Amino acid sequence: MDKEIRLVFHNRGLRSYIEVDLCYECPRQDQKGCCAYYSPVFYPSDFVYWLKTKPDLIDYLFSLPHLTVLDASVTLNHVIDGLSYRCRFHSKESGCLLEQHNRESICRHFVCPGISWEKEPSLAHWKTFFDSLNDYEIKLNNQLADILKAQNLSLRNPTQRSEIFALLPAELERLTKDSPAFFSSCPEREEAVIIRPVSYGGEWPL
Ligand code: SF4
Ligand code: SF4
């Protein structure tokens, strides 16, 4: 069955994201969709953003069990849920507990292959934008990780975390002083409607 799918692309620089109306009635019909299979990984640029928007999220994340804490990242490992898994920020009643701009990179940009909006020639500018953003975020977070390493700071050490969170905002500001050209290659907001054949349950590709 063909279905109209509405996408809204948001250009917010480093915090850009893609909204998809189909997610509210995900064809997987398991009330968790792609969030069943992912363990979000938070990097320094996410922590800096949280410090501005919702600083309590940092303490909340570190209070949770079953994290993988590396020197410059934190993974919230998913849990077994029925026959699959579930991201621990996901609830069947209200979806992701994070607003989209507060999510980590994959969770802001990912749209399942069943929708494959990237195949639309009219949206090629957004594909270039999000590909560039992905590379830019990786580069920035690697640079921030190198800065922490050079100062012998690691998120693995709980006693160093306040020093790290005091240091990161100024370092990210310095590294992003000059906005990359692709930031101005797309409008602040653009809506698109595409038509795709929709299959249900396990037949819907993730
Ligand atoms: S699987 Fe696709 S439709 Fe379902 S929640 Fe994920 S992105 Fe949305
Ligand atoms: S953080 Fe939110 S969007 Fe990302 S996998 Fe978890 S519930 Fe889904």
C-alpha cells in the first residue's frame, strides 16, 4: 500500500534533525520501531549542548546502569525487551524521552531505509547537508577527545567529569568559531512529502 510520508528537515547547524510523521505510527507496529535496535552514544558536542539546554540530563545519564563510558563518550546500552531490544530512553507510552534536538547524532538524522528519502532528487541538497554534518560532527568530537587526552582527562574517571564539562564548552566554541559553508546551504526548515509503499511488522526494513 502506498502512503504519503511527510518529512520536515531542520537546519540548526550542529543540532540539525529530521522529523518524520510515519514514526508516530511506525510500520513495525511494535511501538518502538528503530529504537528497538539502537544504543545511543553521546559525544562531547552533545554534552556541551545539554549544558546549555538541559544540564540535568548529564547527571541523569551518568546515574543509569549498564553504560559504556569511554574517555570521551558514553553509550546507553539497550536492554532485552520481548523478542528484540529497546533503547532505555524509549517508552512505549511516549516514545523517546529526549526532544529531537537533544538527541545524539544518529537519533537526530536517522530515517529508516523503508523511507529512503535520500533517493529523491529534489532532496539532494539535504543529503549533502546531512552527510557533511555527519563528517563535521565526527571531526569535532575527535578534536575534543584529543584535547581531553592531551590534558589526561577522561570521562571514565568520575572525579574529572566536572572539570571536563567546565572545559568543553569553550573548546567547542573555539573549534566552531567559523561556521562551515554547508551550514548555509539549506534553509532553516523545509517540508517534503514523498510517497512510498509501506509494509508492516517485520517486513518493514530498518
Ligand atoms: S523504523 Fe522508520 S518509521 Fe519506524 S520509527 Fe524508525 S524511522 Fe520512524
Ligand atoms: S535516544 Fe531516543 S531516538 Fe535514540 S534510540 Fe533512544 S529512544 Fe530512540
